Amino acid sequence: MIDDICHPGLQLLLQLPKLEQRVSIFVLGWQKDLFLLTNLPYLNEKPVKLKSEDNCIIRFLKGDDAYGFQTSIISVQFFPAPLIFFKYPTHVDKIPFRKSKRFKLNIPAKLLNPLDVQTYDAEVSDISESGCRIKIMDMEEDLLAAGSRLYLTFNILEKGIEADCVLRNTRKLDDALFLGMEFSSISKTNRETIAAFIDMLTRVISSP
């Protein structure tokens, strides 16, 4: 079950019916057929209110695939640390995560966080018609939470691309933070420009 696809430190997205947004949690450990152990998430510096028997959905990424399972909370504790014990999942669904092929590249970009109007220098490290991966140097991994809504700008084919994005996952590698972004709102013109750019890359790669 999760023994083959989970590891301590793996980022998960927790979704509960009473929460309008998904919150990030991290795998701390598990005992097969008994429980899955994670940290207790905080929102606005306050612990998310959870209780035993709360049903929830947990999703996570592994490679190019997305996984998800339904479970419920066994218990929540605050001592010696804020922790959640979930029922060990009986079934994990696997779905291909990539909606379209991604192409590696290196394009300067600007990323804006509307919540604090903070702008970051970044680069688009790969792209598809449904989203992209952003590389930012010297950023803390927990600065942006999964589910955050961000505004991205960059240029391709001498055209400016603007897109509202949702942060789906983060990955720290050396001094760089990689953000997996899904385009949530993008104009038809910009989407067609990206599609044309990807088509061009496909032709270049496949040409003898």
C-alpha cells in the first residue's frame, strides 16, 4: 500500500469537507494496517480544528503521478508535539498527473503573491499547456503553501504571457525551490501561444 510510495517528509494535501482549502501536512511515519502519522497543520498561526472520526481526503504527488485516498482521523494530540493519527488507508488511487507533455527550458519570469504583494524573480524550468514548473533561488520551502494562488508573467515567442496559477507542490533542490504550478486562469490567446510554442518544440525535438 503506502509503504511503497510514501516516505518520511513527503508532502501531502489534506482536504476536509469543513475546510474550503487544502492544507499541507507531512508524513512522519506509519504502522502498516494501523495508522499514518503526520504533523498537525496550522492556518493563520492557529492549529486547524480537527477531531476524531473526521473524514478526509489526502492527495500527494510521486514522480509524474498523483495519488489519493480517503481516510479518517483516529486522534489529534499536542504533546509532546502537534500530531495527527490517520487510519491506515485500505486503498490508494493512482492517476496520471501530467495532463500534457512538459518541455524543459529556462525562461526568466516574475511571480507575484497577491496576499503580500511580494514579487519574486524566477524562471520557468518546464512548461505544458496546463501548467509549468517555476524555479526560485534562495526561497524557504514553507514560505508558500500548496493551494496558494499566484500571478505569473513571462515571455515566449516575443509575447508576454500572464496567468493566474495555483501552487500544487514544492520541491527543494540545493539552493533552489521548484514550484509546480497549474494555470487556473489564462486568456485564450495566451493559451494558444503556449500551445504553438510547445508544438514548435515538439517539431524541433522530433526532427532528424
